[in-house]
Amino acid sequence: MFRERVQNISLSIRKISEKASKQENCIRFDIGQPSFDTPQHVKKAAKKGLENKQGYSPMLGLEKLREEAAREESTKKGIDIGSEEVMITTGGMGALYAVFSARLEEEDKAVFNDPCWGPYKMISEVSENRWSQVQYWDSDRNLRPEAKEEIRDADLAVVNTPGNPTGYVLTEHQAREIGEFADKHDTFLVSDEVYHRLTFGVEHYSPAAYTADSCIIGSMSKNHAMTGWRTGWVADRPENLEQYAKVSRASTACPPRISQYAAVEALKHDSHVKEMRRAYHERRDLLVKRMQNLDWDFVAPEGAIYAFPEVGEDSWSFCMDMIEKGIAMVPGEPMGPESDQKVRLCFGSTNKEEINEAFDILEEEV
Amino acid sequence: MFRERVQNISLSIRKISEKASKQENCIRFDIGQPSFDTPQHVKKAAKKGLENKQGYSPMLGLEKLREEAAREESTKKGIDIGSEEVMITTGGMGALYAVFSARLEEEDKAVFNDPCWGPYKMISEVSENRWSQVQYWDSDRNLRPEAKEEIRDADLAVVNTPGNPTGYVLTEHQAREIGEFADKHDTFLVSDEVYHRLTFGVEHYSPAAYTADSCIIGSMSKNHAMTGWRTGWVADRPENLEQYAKVSRASTACPPRISQYAAVEALKHDSHVKEMRRAYHERRDLLVKRMQNLDWDFVAPEGAIYAFPEVGEDSWSFCMDMIEKGIAMVPGEPMGPESDQKVRLCFGSTNKEEINEAFDILEEEV
């Protein structure tokens, strides 16, 4: 027998990757990870790290990495934290799971933006808390009244900037507005900032700077092209980390050690981030230009590695059809009630030639 | 706010390591990990593995590792599985958490042997299922009537052989008895066999061979001195792995990639296991000899890396006192209601000189 809420989790999105992997020469906009490999100097640091005994990591992570992660977080306006306020986790996912599971009883509610990254819902299903989705921002970049209502009522609100799947980046005004609103209404704010180094000509602002009761989720995965290493963190007060650590311990024992040596190096010597960001920026510009030639409605992404256009028809049938034409994208439907005619394109995993090739096809097909 | 059951989890055992780490020249029987480092040829394979792109691992793990883990499990009598029946996880802990969390509703009950490895309880608290503990075996190595009753009533029973904290290893008769009993009463059996390569002159038998509805938990941590790599697995039917994978995905995204290359090599070329086992066997023999000189009641460990003697006084005060004499051990109290006068000594983490030194002190103090 299986738990009902776990059993009911749909893995429908897998249909896309399964179909795409069977399609010859398929251009993969569906895969949410960098086309870049982990930088060589980071791999070299991992090799050097192997000289150490590969025993358990301290539960909260290697001190050196906690220091580097704290330094990284403290580059954000209004954030100034020490290493004792960082817990290293098995990826940003491990951090999110620990926070949800440590904080939310079955009757407690988390609120997410509409659209949002699908796994917030999956984490809620496994961790067994209630959740709802509401569009946070109006077109003038102010919190919508409906969003205020939901955030006020929720026990925990997730804000994600730069955002997946939209590439939307909060302005300073927005970061402040949602931070202060959560603070005023005692809603714990989970600020998922795993793409914070990837913005295109705009600044990143942390909503966590504007509320006392919040945590920041960080990760090596996207900013440093280190998805396979499973290294992320949660930044919060030490007494809160102690509660998260119980979940982290019960579900993983501790984060992997060798990955932490690599992460220290990547954070210390990070010129690769600038290079990758430049490449993503170019791809973003190209993608926007090519999308303008189609009859698609979209907001140009300002960060992260995703675009989220409206394609004017059912996202599932559109995506399934397009795979047969050689282009894999993710349907928006699982990402929120308002997104069933939208699709997510990851330009992190595709180069410019692939983008051009795909849009040559799309211009004929759409 | 935090979830009540998470907040109530006691980290009391940490008192031991905190006190011990402040005590100069303390002999650390409290640390449950091998004194050995990961073998050089395994580290070399990790270096070679770095030549691959370090992207996300497949959710169920690298195919090569699934194959090696299946081969490893199939060396056990009555076990014959294929790679499609193995899911790689973030350590054995990740496997256990996935199984508990995928299977047990809040009202469902898991049963553990008394004594048992503490984290089974912690996993249950985080995953929010009921649990109970009962002494499984009588002195003739038969299932006790009380154990039968509990296993019959439970939704899930954990059997751990070789066992932590006792070093107890089930005979073929015992493996069969508990397997067949669980099968007959439709209790799902979780067979935690993470120490299966570490037995001293006795054979390892898998209880999973005797029941249709069971899973095996495996790990690289202790058998191969690879605790820091966080690589383990659960072996079960593919349709069950699909449910576990949802929990694994929600809590970790996927297992770390680089560790999996290392694990493949360790399983393929495993002469290091024999060498480490020989060293543990010698330490076990020495420890048994030295314990015989004390007024301690104990059963000689037949496997794993632990002894669990009865010291004739409160385990907490005994352990706290002994740290001041330079010997760190873990109190039995958190491991089960019958163990409050027992202590766990890990001879995996200590060499013969340290064992002798510690017992020279104990002979004067006890």
C-alpha cells in the first residue's frame, strides 16, 4: 500500500522527456539545466578535495562552504549573514523540502505564484501540507489584492526571483512590497533565489531583506552549472536551521562531501558565472527576437533560463505535436491554472544554432 | 512555527559528540563510521568520472550503478534481481526515508526491533507515521510471540541484519522465519542490509528472499568506507520504485552523480572489502576479549561494526562520565526501552591500539 497523496502525484511531465528522447534530432527546450558543464577549475578542486578523508559531512555542511555561501548571500542588498546562518543541503530541493517539512502541519497552507515551478506542489504533496496558487503581480508590478489575501491567510509563502518558469525578476519595489507584506501579516516567506546570478541587465533584489521571518534558498545547480553535484543551502536563523536539520538528517543523513569542496571553489573563483550569463543573455535576445516573429504572446525573460510564451492552444497537445516536429517544450498546464495555453522553453540547455533551427520549424508550423 | 513532531525530535545524542570533541585525546567509539578512507582506486574512478558532464543524474540512478547494485544484491541466497529493480538514493538514509514516506499514512504503523538504530524513529517522526518497538528474537533465535503480534499488526516491519547497534546477524532459519511470517500476514518488510558484507565467520542471509512484499536497503557507506559520498539504494519491484522515486525527487531531486561513478568502481573491484573486514574482525576479537575482563554482559557481535554491552548502570550518566575519562560511547537509552543500561561501541572507527588503551582505562574505572 502507498500513501494516497504520494500515489496521486502525477508524473505527467515525464511524458514529454520520454517522447522527446525517442525522437531523432529533437531540440530539447524541455530540459531545465545548463548546456554548460561544471567549469574545469571547479572539477580540479573536487579532485584536490579527494585527498581528504571522505567521511560524513557535518550535518550543516563544511564550514568553508557555509562561509562562502554566507558571503554570496551577503552580496544581496539588505542581506548580511554569517556562516552560522547557513545550512548546506542536498541541492536547493533538499533545502525546500526541509523547510516545508519542518514547518508545515497537514492543515497548514503554502501559497505559490501562478505560474510556479511544479516541484513546490510535489514537495507539498509528499510533505503533506495544503497549498494554493494565485497570480502575485499585476502588470504595473504591484501585488494583486487576491495575492495579498492568499499570502495573509497562508502559513508560508514562496517567492521565486528570478522566476521559473517565467524568467520574471522582481524590482526593488516588488521585493520590498512582498517582503514587508509577509512581515506585517506574519507569513513566513521562503525566498527561492537559486537563479540570482542569472539576470539580464536588471538587478536582483532579495525579498528576504524586508521581512524578519524568512529564509533564502540557494543552489550551485544553475548559477554554476553544477546540477549533478546536489549542493544547495538554506539561510535562516541558527535556531530555525536546527529544525530544518532534523528533516535533512532523516531524509539524507548529510549533504555529499566531495560536492562541497567543488562548491567552495566555484563560489570563490566565479568568473565562469559571468561568461555563462553572457551566453544566456545572447540566447535570450535571440529567442525573444524569434518569438516576436510568431503570433505568441510573451513577456521577455529578465533572468533565469526560461521563456514562457502563450501559444494560443492547449499546452499539452501543442507540446506533444511539436516533439514530432523535433522540438521539445514543457506544457504550462501543470505550472498553474492560468497557464494551460503556455509552454516553457529553457534556453539554458540549447545553443543559438538550436534556437534558430527550432524557430525555423516553428515559423512553418505555428 | 514548526511542526510539532519535528520540533519534538530529540537530538540528545549530540550531547555525546559535543562533549567528546571538547575532551582532549578522547577515544571515539561513538562515531558510527569506518576509520578507513575510501579506497584509492575508487577515488581514481571518481576523478575519471569527472570527465563526464556533471548534469543531473537520472532519477533512478546511473544505469551502470543500478546494474552493479543488482548484481551485488543477487549474490545473496534467494535474491535474483535486475537493474530495473534498483533505485539509487542519497545514501541508505535516502532509501529508508523514501520507503517510509511513500508507504505510511499518519495512522500506519512501522515496527522495529528493540534495540534498533535510532534514525528509524527519527524518519518516522519526520514522515509522520506511528511506530513501536519490540524485541524480535529469543535466546534460541526464534521470533518471540510478542514480536509476532506486533509484526502481524504493523503495516511495515524493519529487519536489520547485520544489526546496528548489536552486531547481531540473522541465521538462515531466522531470515526465513521473519520473511515468511511477514509474507503470511501481509506486512511489508523493509530489510536493511547495509552491513551485509561485514560479517565475522557467519553467513549473511536476506529475509527479503522469503517474502513477496519487501524491499532491501543497500548502501556504499559502511561496506566500502564511503559515508561521505551519500550513495545507497532500495531494491524493489519497478512499480514500487516509481512511488519511492516521487519522495526521492521531492526531497533531493536526484542522487549525486560523481558519487555514482565511484560506487560503480567500488562494487566492481571490491577486494578492499575483504581487507577492511579482516581488520574489523581482529578489532571485534580484541574488543570481545577485553570486554570479558569487565563485569559487562554482552553478546559477541557477528557482523557490522558495533558491540552493545550492558554496563549495569544508567547509560547516559555512564557515557557522560566516561567521556571525562577519555572514552566516548553512545548511550543505549534512545535505541530502545530495554537498553537504558547498555552502551554502543563502534569498533569501525577505532584501531586496536585505541581499543586497548580504552579498556586499560575501563578496567580501572568500571
